Amino acid sequence: MIEKQQFHAIVHGLVQGVFFRASTRDAAHRLHLVGWVRNLPDESVEVLAEGDRPTLERLLGFLHQGPPDARVTQVEVEWNAASGEFMDFRVR
């Protein structure tokens, strides 16, 4: 059995008002990952995703680029064991 992991990421740059959350949700759905994405008051975006490490790395690659109108300047990432509490991936 493949061990599930989790990452918690904060994405900085021009990431609000450019469909970043919806695009992240869509990418997570395509990759069959679970978790959530939300805007933060400082205009960054927070992402918590769970799945197998290689698939999470693919989502992380997307977060470094974002949708076409986004301008990502930094992605802070912390890796943890999966909590197993999520059934799907949602915009919060």
C-alpha cells in the first residue's frame, strides 16, 4: 500500500482574483487528491492536499505556475503525514 502524505502550502504573488483557487481545485480533482484551498487576508493562497507523494508533487508543480493570469513569486511548503480526514478537494 502506498503511504499517503500531506502538504501545507502558502502561495505568494498575484494569486487572488485570477481563478487560482478554482484552478487548484480542478487540478486536484484531476489528480484525485483531497484537501482544500482558500484565500488568506494577506492576498496569498493556502493549500492543504493529501495523497501519494508523486501525485502531490504534480500539484505542487502546478502551484508554482498557477493559472495563466497568476504570477507566483514564492511557494512555502511543509510536508506531513496525511490526516485522512478529507473526502474530496474543496474551495474554502
